[in-house]
Amino acid sequence: MTVGNVKSIVIKILKWLGIGIASILFLMFIIPILFPGTISQQVKIFANKHLAGELDYKKTHLTFFSHFPSLTVSVDDFILKGSKPFEQDTLLAAKEVAVGINLKNLIFDRDVKIDEIYVNDATANVFVNSKGEANYNVYVSKPSDKPKDTTEAGASVKLDLIKLKNWNIKYNDHAANVLVNAKGLNYTGKGGLSEDIFDLETDLDIDKIDFALNRIWYAQQKTLHADLITRINTNALTFVLRKNELRINELPLKFTGFLSILRDGYNININAASEKTTIRDMISVLPPQYLDWAKDTKIEGNSDLFFSLKGRFSEPKKLKPDLKASLKVNNGFVSNSNAPVPMNNLNMDLNVDLPSLDTEKLLLDLRTLSFDLGKNNSFRAVVKTQGLNEMKVNANVKGAVDLATLDAALGLKDIEIKGLMNTDIQSNGIFSLDKKLFPITKGYFNLKNGWLKTKYYPNPIQNINILANIHNTDGTFKSLGVKLDPFKFDFEGNPVFVTADLQDFEDLLYKVRAKGVLNVGRIYKVFKKEGLDISGLIMADLSLNGRQSYATSGQYSKLDNRGNLILKNIKATTEYLPKSFYIKEGNFEFENEKMWFRKFYGNYGKSDYSLNGYLLNTINYFIERKGTLHGRFHLKSNYILVDEFMALKEGDNKDKSLAVTYAKEEHPKSSGVVIVPTNLDVSLEANAKKVEFKGLGLNNLAGLASVTKGEVYLKNTTFDIIGSRMEIDARYQNESPITANYDVALKVDNFDVQRAYNEIDMVREMATAAKNVKGIVSLDYKLKGDFDSNMKPIYPSLEGGGNVNLRDVEVKNLKMLSTIGDNIGANAFNNPDMKGVNIESHIKNNLIHVEPFTFKVSILRPTISGTTSFNGLLDFRVRVGLPPGGWIGFPIVVTGTHEKPKIKIFSKTGQGIVEALYNTKSNKVIREEKRAEKKSRVQQRKEKRAQEKKAENAEKQIDKDLKKK
């Protein structure tokens, strides 16, 4: 072949190659133009058909170039809302969501077959509330028992690839108390993802992952890499781990087992192990603050980790899996370059067994923990416990350690410690507070010349000396003795010392002496605890001597408790309140059984308070496991804002209870209710110049209040409201951070109806007719009901009754009366004479039952009775009495609504109202009231009597509840 022929062939090849490339490029540009309507329409049909959550995005585009060589439909700024009841919350937000289209099906069949999914720069918030309701149930699958419709238009999914890039995922499960936060997640999943059974190949990297269980962080800011092969059975929703290799920081883990998703939970059998690794690899999973220390420290030795989780989890059936774990460390060696001697022979063998994740069955078996720090400097511990409230204990702890040598060997950076620590404790038996059992024990702990300094504060706590002895000879509380003599230290030039001799814990015999000045603000700076902010001074000079039973049996003369405790500028929090209490000054004096509040001034947010009085038996309160504080006080305040005590309000308190934290996350727009402590039995003589609640001002409040077992009672309490003096007796109790119940009996004379209507929300909502009433009214009423998550009354929960006296009123243009007047030709109904009229009514299930009352309209004497609802439905009977004296009259029935009343003259047959149904346990309205089907007069009278009887019984029950205290 000549050179010319070769040249010609090469030119032809290049020509056709160029034509081919140009054709491919042309098709890559033209196909998105030819098929955009088909693809966009069918993808939208698919989304609407298969997604229960609301879907939104800004724009769509079709291209080959985003994820070459796949033809992809992409949407920008993608947002998917959650499933019920989380329709308003975002489940997934992503910068780009793209699906790969099968080109063959698109060109030849004009079908959109999705086989790839790409999601970039996404944030996912997966949430399960405390009831077990999840926000991720957004995919609606087709019923499996129906035959497949091959003619149906729309997209189909047959996935072979899922690729997620740069995800941030938060998984918050309140039912299981689990929190996972993953940042910088990149995931590639390959396999026949649309098959019933397929193998999923997974490549996963996470830059930072946090994991917490029951608010305890087990991993923070860890990197994670996973190389997994998982067999997935979509029919049974089962995941079988075939090849599963993880690496958390430097620690390798291998998993085997399976996970099956069930209707009410899951079934799991997972085993994880990290065998024959090094101690340094194990340390890499410690919290981040310890990792810098590990870099500069020589660490040698081997470790093994094993973990298993096996069993069913079902919240409805109260089933939980079994957890087992073990950690072994052998021949450990730890040394810092500046250490005079290293830590040698570090050995640990720890086993954990938690059946059904039940802490009452928790088994901790520390078979050994030991290390040496040179000659005569070693530590040994063997501890085994089983149970929690009733715990079997077998422990042997012995060691003599120079803390300065330990500090140097470990090379601790943030803390310096010194002193000679010596301990020898042996304990064997059962510990139970309920049964008053304590293991047979003999031992001591001794620290001499201790010294502690952290990087957070320049000056140390020094001259720390502790000598504590403990003994128990027969395994009961009676033979238990603890002696602390002494415990003392110096801080900022102020010495503090405490001595204590405690014997016979069945009836504690105590002798305690404490004296010193402590700057708690500076102590806080030494330890720098996150979320804790304390300032102020504590000055103590106390001597406490006595026996527990002397106070409980009234033998106060045998007590010798005396001394003073002074607090200044102390900040304190409680887990149930959103803000901190500030104690400006608290001067406490101990006098035998009483702890006197001689001077006590403080504030909570905008509220201020001062207390004078005493607490009884405070020592017994701190001794008893479930003790209650008893006391009597006089409280004075210039201003109290009730709103800022509501549990879910914003505040500076970061240490809230789990119940409050979860309630806030599940009801972010709610204020919650006020939570009342259950360990108080305190009476208060209260005087407050102004109390404000949800915009309603109560002035010059005075009365008796008591707090008992989580309930607040008000007795003979009076205050000024809307220009009148009101008297109330009341009871309040919270049921959770978002629900509460109450009873109230109130009396108010001569208040202005229009002012009440304009200033009090409850009046406008309960008595809509007051809009047309002007003048002076008196009220004597009893009610009980529930508050919702914003501490507003739930009207269908209201029960009770009472009287309203129209002393001097003017009623004009009330639609019901005006309509009656129009129908009978009596214009005087537009302005009736209701002075001195007394109206009795009862409330139950959102209905108000009005007893007969009579008033004047010119020469007529109307009598009204019947039922109305808070939503405005009417079912009234009106008898219009004719002169002379109204002995003769004719009947009228009023139905319809307050705004559109319907009148039937010479009729006694109305149309009843079916009462609302309210569930007091869930605080939910099951059914709203509605117009009843037409029934006979006999049936209507029977139902009315039954409803009124319920309301009267509720009113009697309120009296009983209020008479408890």
C-alpha cells in the first residue's frame, strides 16, 4: 500500500470520526430540545403520584453535560416538605437534584425511565417525634395487589446509581432518644436498586459526624469512611450486611448481621468488631479536645473492641434489643517527653451487657484496670455491678499515685494536678435506696497537699486535703458510716473547710461543720463548664448536729443546727424554666428545724421578688431520695410577668429537661405552659403591685397561695382588673410542658361590660353577645378546663356554670332580639330593658345552656332559655308574655347563628345542637359541635336535661377540687 493510500484511509477515518463526534454533539444538544415537554411532564406526574410531601423548585433543565454521559433532568433549589404531621417542615433542601434518563427508552419508546439519581449540596432534617411519628414517609407506593397498568403514562424508576455530594444530615429521633449529625457526607450507591432483591455497593465518606444517645455524646466531630456491600430485600425491607468495613478516624470496624424494618419498629442483629488494633487507633475516637494531646504523646499497646445489638425494637409493644460491648487494652505504654517515668503496664478489660436496653438490668464488669508509674506508684481496680435502682456491687480499688507524676506521664495540657492520692476500698453486696441496703464496705480515700490549676484561670486551687473513711458491717443503711475529716482547700486567699461525721443512714445521725468564703464565679472559671454561667459569693459558717428523726417527729429541742449562709449575686437555673434566677442577696439563718430567709431579693427576667419566711426540715429534704420542701413565706413583688415562666419561651437556660427540650423541638412556635415543681409544699402570702399574663394586667394582687405536689392553689385572692376588684379561688396543674388544667371560681362586682369585651380575649370569645351590651355587670362563675401549648384556654374542655347579673345595662341591636322584634312587629326588642336581670348558665362540651330568665320589652315579658355554642349556633326557646303580667303568651323558636338567627313563631320545636367531644388525655377535640338532626320535642327535652345535668355535676366537682386546700 502506497503512502498516498494510507493517507487517504486516515483522512476518511478522521472524516467519519469527525462526523460521528459532530453527530453525537448535535444529538446531545438536540435531544434536550426535542423532548423537554415529555420529560418535564412525566417527571411531574411521577412526583405528584408518588410523593406525599409538598415539592417545590425554581427551574428545570435537561442536559448531557451535568453528569456526562447521562442525559439528566435537573431541578435547582429543590425543597421537599415532610409527611404528616410535619407538612410545614422541610425534609430535604438541595441546590441540585438530577435524575438520569435511559436514552434508548426515551428515543424509541418515548418513555422516561429513571436509572440514576444525583443530589448535590443538600441539607436533610430527618425527625421522629416522641409519639414515634416520622417526617420521612413521603413516598407513596402503588398497591401490590393490583395488576400493573402497562398503558399508564408517566415516569418509572429503575435505579442503578445514587450519588450524593456534600450533604448535611441531621437525624433526631425523640422516641429512641437518638441524635446523629453528619456534615460533609458524600455517598455513591451502585446496584439494581429497583429490583426486589439486590446488592448495594456503597462508598461513603463523612467529614464530621456526631452521635448522642439520651443526650450523652458518644462521638463528636469524627471522620467516617465506609466500604459496604449490603443485600437488600425490598419485599421484606431487610438489609443483610455482606461486606461492611468502616473506619472512624483511625479505628477500623467490621460489621456483620442484618436489619429488618417492621410496621411498628425494626428487627436487628448487628455485630461489630475492631480486633488487633492499637491503643492509639482507639484513642482517635475520643472527643476532639483529647486528640491534640495524643499527637504529642508516645502511646503503645494493643486493643480489641466488640459491640453487638440484637433483638426487636417496637415502641407500641415496649420491645427493645439487647446490647453487648467489650473493650480490652493490653500492655499499654503512655509517656510524654517531659515525664520522669512513663505509665507502664496499662491493662483494661471492660464488658457491658444491657438486656432490652433496660438500665435496671445493666451489667458492668470491669475485670481489670491497672497501671504503674514507677516504684510504689500503682493503681488497681476490679469492679462489677448489676442493676441500677437495686444494684449488686463487687468492687476492689487500691492505689497510691503521685498525681504530679501522673500528670507528667500523660502530658496533660489543659490541667495541672499535684498531690499524693492513696485509696483502698473493698465493697461487696447490694445497694438499694428503696430497701435501704448498702454493700459491706471498708475503705478510705486520702489526698494530701493537692493542687489544681487549669488554663482557664491563672490561680490554682491549692492546699487540697481530703480524708474520707467509709464502713459498713452488715449490708444495711443502719451500719453505714461516712467520715470526712477534713476536707479543706484554699482559693484566692480564702480558706474553706468542711468536716462531717455521718452514722446510721436509716435514721441519720449527723455532725457537720462548714466555714469559708467561696467566690463561685472564679471557681466556675477554673473548670469552664459549657452552658454554665455562675457568678457571686457564698459565705458559710454552719454547725449542724442532730438526728434525722428529731425533725420528722417534732423533737426540735434535740436539734442543734445553727449558723449563717449568705449568697450574693448568684445565678441559678432549673431544668423547667427558660431563664435564670438571679439572687441579689440571700441571707439564711439556721435555727434547729428551720432555715430562715432573713433577707432574700432577686429577679427572674423582668419579674422581681423578695421573700421572708422559713423552710422546715431542709436537712431531711436533702437526705431523703424523694424529699419535699415545706415552708411558709411572705412574697412581695413590684412586677411579675407570668409569660416568661412558660417552659418553651426563649431564655438563657441551656440545661433544660429532656421533656422540655423535645417539646420545644416538636412545637417550635409554642410558648408552653408554666411547670410547677412536684417537691414543694409551700404556702405564700403574696402581694404584688402588678401581675401580667398574655397582655392582661392584674393590679394590687393580694391573697394566699400554696404549692403542693405540683399544683398551685389560690385562696381568697383579690386583684384589680378592668377597673373592678375581682375575687378568685383557683387551682392549676401542668400535665406536660405543653398542657395544663385548672379550676377557678371567680366573683366580680360592677365591671364595665364594654371594657371587658375590649380588653379580655376570653370575654370576646366566650360572650360574643357582649359586643352589643353597655353598662355594669356582676359575675359569679365557676369553670374548669385545659390550657393548650400556648397557655390559652381550650374552649371545648370548659365545664362549669354560674350567674351573670345585668345590674345597669343597655342592650342595642342584638341580632337575635332584633329579628324577633321584626317578626312580631315590636321594635322595642331593639332596645330591651334588662336592668337587674339575673342569667344562670352552665357550660359543657363547647355548649352554653341558659336557664330561663325574663326581662321587659315595653309591655311585653319575654322569657328566654336554651342552648348556644361558642361557635355561634343557637337553639333557644322564647316565650313572649302578653299583658297583663305576661300570664298569657306565645312561643318562638330561635335557631341559626348569632349572625344569622332563624325565627319560628308559634313553635316549640327547635333543632338541637350535638355537643362537641373532647379527649382529656390527649387534649384534643375529637368532634366539633354541630346542628342535630331534627328530633321530637320529647327527645330534645331529654337530651337537654342530660347535658345540663353534666354541666351541673362539673360545677359541683370544681367546688370539691378547690376545697382540697
